Amino acid sequence: MASIGKILRRTFLIGSAAIVGGVAFGAYYVTRPAANPLKPGKGETALSPFVLIDQQGVTLFAPRAEMGQGVMTTWAALIAEELDVELDDIRVLHGPAAAAYYNHALVGEGLPNKGYDVSDFQHNLGEALGVLGRTLSLQVTGGSTSMKDGFERMRMAGATARETLKQAAAERLGVDRAQLTTENGVVIAPDGTRIPYTELAEAAGQIEPPEVALRDPSEWRLLGKSLPRVDVLAKSTGTAEFGIDVRPQGLKFASVRMNPKLGGVMNSFDASAAETMPGVEKIVDLGTGVAVIANNTWLAIQAVEAIDVDWGDAPYPPDTDALSEHISKAFDDAPNSTMRDDGDVDVMPEGATEITADYTVPYLAHATMEPMNATALYTGDKLDLWCGNQAPTLIQMRVANTAGLETEAVDIHTTYLGGGFGRRGELDFGEIATKVAMAMPGTPVQTTWSREEDMRHDYYRPGAMARMRGAIKDGKAILIDGKVASQSPTQQAVKRYTGLSGGGPDKVLVEGFFNQPYAVPNYRMSGHIADLAVPVGFWRSVGNSHNGFFHETFLDEMAHAAGRDPLEFRLELAKPEFAPAAGCLEAVKEMSGWTGETPNAVGRGVAMTYSFGTPVAQVIEVVDEDGTIRINKAWIACDVGLALDPSTVEAQMIGGMIYGLSAATTGEITFSDGEVEQYNFPDYDALRMHNTPITEVRVLETNKHLGGVGEPGTPPSMPALGNALFDLTGERARSLPLNKQFNLLV
Amino acid sequence: MATALKINGKTHQVDLPDDVPLLWVLRDEVGLTGTKFGCGVAACGACTVHIDGEAVRSCQVALSDVWGDVTTIEGLGTPDAMAAIQKAWVDHQVAQCGYCQSGQIMQAAALLAENSAPSDEDIDDAMQGNLCRCGTYPRIRAAIHDAASKLKEA
């Protein structure tokens, strides 16, 4: 096990390598340094893949996809905190696709522990296993991991750069480095002499970086405070550049149609009508679909829709009922995993009351506001690809393969993402744009999907079912035996990304199911995989998105069967297991003035889930207004351990909840004749201004480990709403979406 | 035949078929990409611009039907000279992914132009055609109220 210690040390090693005109500070591969991707120009010094200082100033690199979660700002703040620069005075860029930008926290999430019970040893092991992220070049934004990944490394990068700059100043002034201080991008000598970092950059490039220690959190200026987002000005003035906004010289505009029977072949097509339509420059046969290149996106969409295509059948049962039947059959197979098996669930304890319930949830689309698109320029020996994406190194490898080029011949330019939610971790939009551009070498081509194409060609959150059995005795839950069945996004994605079959127990399928922090003595939770070819993927909070609904609705049913207040019932189970979870429940109890009683025509529901290291409790209040039910208010408490930016945590908690409530109220992807039946927002809507609840958030910081914030707000929202509707109407919601059962304000 | 359009105070000659929606004239021809494509069916509001001060979905207005002067988010204010509503958006840190915000801001600006002190109900009515998948609605509401009170003081 000695090697783990070594790997761990190397994980945090910020080393240097001499480059033209300076030095690069970088994270290392397990055995060799990752190439510095920034290729500094003459007179510039790359102080690490995360910091660049030249005569113009300081640039920080936040190589995590900014899809709204504020990662650019907080990532930059981690560096700036130690580097002593102000976010107003520097540039923050995304940076290119590069192995040095691996996400080691994402791989650590794969360990088979519950998360909240993690020991320091397991925590360290998780950190060490994170090294695998680098060797696989996993520069991925997902799994609510960015801050866990960057928290140590980025502060260390900032501190190393700062001390190296101070050393350069010390040598110039002939004083000891310890006598120097730094603030706002300058080194200050004891006599008050101020030397800007920009003047020290080149000299710093010749210096071996000193060992540094991180500052105590009590000294922080930026972290822990709500900072202005670095992207907010551009996003309030229409000047932020999304993938769909890039305009390289000579750009042409394309649109695409792939088989709506997802994964089916294209037998033939007739484009004669499209060929003569206005603006059309080229019809492109993609083999599995067709595209039109035109001088305007709208004209391209009109033309591609005018192509008559004979599509082959889908490789899965053609309608929702048949798919549901297939998913439910997975319960008959041996479980793929049983990650929790405490006590004995096969014996019903004497005097206990047994409760059972079955639940179902539908397939869901991501429906990012910016439809899928990418822009590619192929010149025969080189490819440039512009797009918002959550995995630049993966997309780089994939499109290099598509174009028959080495990965070094592909430059990925990551823009802002008009929403991600997991959808932009896929590679299809980049691959299609590459194929389209290859039909017109030397000309940049932007391929934009219509909303209908986007909605009907997603990697969907899989439809899922649960069969729950439990027992209560003396007002307490003493047994929970749960089974969940759905397709496995992880296995499918591994196959998509690598071509290899991903086997073994799938933790993601049962996350939010087996690892909920409740002290129930007899507790078994199993996952069953339905083998279907419907494209499925990672949807904000992934397995937690359905398991939160199953687990927390069932717990509510148990509480009511036990004649207990559902909040007190949970609190009693959470307290002995995980104090931060109990703290969140206590917080929403106080915030909402929870009494267990509600006035006539008002209903309240509670739910608590633990996901991505963060427990979140929500209370949702619904009101009956002349027969129409409106979601009136919501209270959220989360414990993230350390709120690096409280305003961003609040925004993510509210946004995550609204994303979940949108799905819970109306979200549903259904199939008929092998095709998705929803086309556009009128068929697949979301909460809007008038039906979004007034929400209050409290951020707690007692959790021992840093928790994620982008996703944990989503899982508890759906059961909290369902439980509120039960409180209001006495009708239990066992399937989603809820507008099928209740007259909700939409 | 070219069509003349006045956009953000400047006249452009546009050589595209009459039925091309204003949205795609702005984005792909004039190069004003602040106005966004979201749905193409007037269901999300991401493409909202003003024609003679009225908020319209530019994906539904054909080039030949543009009846007046067009103002886009770029014409409302710039990073160096923001309109009051944009300033409120920054102050309230509204944007997450930001993709829908041009449309939200244009819709809110039109609301404030005709109602200087909108109630929560007025905001619900005016803004419910504008979708935001990030769920920034509470901050949008706060920013509109704030802009309204600042405009009153001014």
C-alpha cells in the first residue's frame, strides 16, 4: 500500500518545468508530468496550467465547464485567494482540452461506501484513486465534484505561484523572501517598494518553486464570501459567447436530422426537394442521418426537414408500455448490486406492521435552453471544434477519431454552456458537427439542432421503478427492503465513450437508494439493470433523481402508517446515523415553522436526501386555490461542509430544486412507434415565473467533508412535492409526473 | 431584393428570403448573437426583442413583416453603459448559464416601460412566457422590483 501514499503525495505535487521564457507549474501524471497545455508565447511565463502572467496581466484558468453553476468564479477564487489577486483585475478563461485538467474527485466517487460514513482512510483512498482520473484524461465537469477536486490543488497552485513571484522579487531586491508581502497583484518590500507580478513573471520562470503551506481559513479574503460572478456582466448584456454564438470568418450554417427511432439505421433518403431550396449549399449524407449546409440556420432547418428519409426501426420495444414491461422484468433477475444489507430483512420482526408500495418514474430529457450545437473547421490535417461541453478531453479524442487525426491535431475551444445538466458530457453533437464540416473542408460550419431534434435525440434520464417493502413497530421504521430497476446510464456511457462493456456493480444506479443516512436496523437495497437500447445518460443528480423520490416517498408512507409526524419520524432515524442530515431537518423545521398541522387548503411535505456528499432537506407547501393546486413556498437547508460562495450555493440549491420540481410536475418522455412523442417545450415544459415557489435557503457548515452543490438540490424536491400533495389531498403520488394525478397550476 | 431594417439605431440591408424569421436575420446575417434561439415556436422567450418598444418573439416575425425599429439586447445597453434593468441583473447576480437572460431582460424592460411599479402578479403575467431551465426566477423577480424602484428615484 506504500504506493498509494506516493501517489497521494504526487497528486498534490505542484512542480515546475522550464519552458521558453519562463516556467510551467503543473499537476503530474502518476509517473510523468502532464504536458503543459498552454504553450506560452515569447515573453510570457506559465506559472502552472492554472496561472498565466504576461505583460497584460494575470490570467487564471478554470478548466471546468461553466454551465451556470458558478464554477469559473469559485475555481478562480481558490487560486486568487492564495495568489493575492482580485477577481476584478484578472481574466478567467476556460483553457484548452488537456490531461493536466483531470477531475480526480469524480473517480473517487466510485468507491463503494455510503459517503457520509467515510473514514479518513477511505477519504484518502478516494483521493488517491482520483489519480485514475488523470490517466484516463477525465477532464469532466459532473458529479458535483469541481470544488472537491479543486479545493486543495487550486489553492496550492495559487500559493506556489505567489511564493515564486516573491522569491523573484527577493532576489531582485536582495532581501529575504520572508520579509516580503503581497496584495492585489504586487509584491511589497519592507521599504514599501511595490513590484507588480507582471514585472516579475519572466524572472520567476527561472526559479525552482519553493515548498508552500496553505493559509488558514481564518485569513481568507475571498473564499466563504459571496463574490460577484466573473460571467455576470457578459451574461446580462448579451455579450457572453455560447457555442451557438461563435462566428469564425466565412462561417456556414447547418442543421441535422438523425433517426427518431433512436439508434436505428437510415435506409435511404431523397433530398431532391431540399436541394433547390433557398440558401442551401450542400446536402450531407452522414450515414446515420442527413444534414444541410446553408447560408442561414433557419434555411438549413427548413431544408433538412424537407428531406424524405426512410428510417430503420429502433433497437428497443417501440412504446412506453412495452418499455415499462421490460424494465419491470428486470426485478426477476438477480440484482446487479446489493450495496446495503444490514440485519435481516427476510424475517418480519414480531409485532411489526408490513408496508409495501411500488413506484414508477418516466424517462426525462435534459432540455438545456441552448439546443445542441457545435462548430467545426476541418482542413484535412487539422480540426478546430468550438462548443460548450462538459468533457473536452473526451470530445477531443472522439472527434479526432471521427476525422482520422491524432488528438494533437484537434483544438477544442470550450465556450459557455447554455445549460448542461449532464447533456453536454455526451459527445454526439461534436461528432456530428465534425462530420458535417468534413463535407466542406476549409470552411467553418456551425451545426445547430432544432429544438425538436434536441428533444427527441437526448440521452435520457432512464425510466425507473421501485418495489419497496418495510416494517414499522412502536412508531419506528425497523425494516426497509428496496429494489430499484432501470437502465444503467453508466454502463451505456462507458460503452459509448470507450467501446468496452462496463460490467460490475453499478453504484450510480443505486445512489440515493442504498446510502441514505437513516438508522434502520434491517435495511437491504438492491439495484436491477434493465437491458434496453434506449439512449440514456447522466441527468442532474443521476440515480438520485429517481431514488430520492422512491426512498423519501416510501419513508413518508411509513411515517403515516406509524401515525407519526413525517419530519419527526425522519429526524429520529437520521440523528443517530449522520448529524448533518438531522441538522438539515431541524433547520427546515424551524424555517418553515413546521407543526405537523396545516390550515384547510394548505398541504406541506418534507423530504431529505443525501447526495454528492451533501444532505439537503426541503419542505414544500402547496395551496388549493379553487381546485387548482399551486406550489406556494419552499424551504431548503443543506450542509455543504464549507460554503465557498454562499450566494452560489443558494442559487444552486434553488435551481436544483426547480429543475426537480419541473420534472415532478410535468416532465415525461414517452415513446410510440420507437419515437419520442415530445417535440418542444409545449410538450415538455418546466416551472416558470408564475408557478415557482417563494423559497428560503439556509446553508449549514457542520459536514466534515466538502459536499457538492450543483445537484443535491434536485433529489428531495420531487418527494417533498408528492408528500405535500398527500398532505393536502390524502392521495398518495406513486408515479410521476404529478399533473396526471393532480390539478396543478402549470 | 434586399430588405431594409433599422436595428439598434442603424439601418441594415438584408438579402434573405422574406420568410426568414427576424431571429435568424439578427443572428446569422447581422451578427447580433445576443438574441438567442431556444425553441422556434414562441414557447420559451429566449429570442425576445423589441419592435417599436414592444416585446416580441423574434422567431415568429418574418423578415418582411418587421413593422418598425428593432432593439436587441446589444442595443438596450452595453457592458460599459448598461441600462438600469441590466444593472439590476448584475446587482442581483441573476444569471446562471445565462442563455435565456437576454430574452428575460428584454421582456422585463418592456414590462417596466409600460408599468413603472409592477406587482408580483404583474411580473408573473409578463414573465411567464420566458423559460429558464436553471431556475433563476426568484432573482429575476427581485431584479425587476429593484430596477423599478431605481428608475423611480432617477
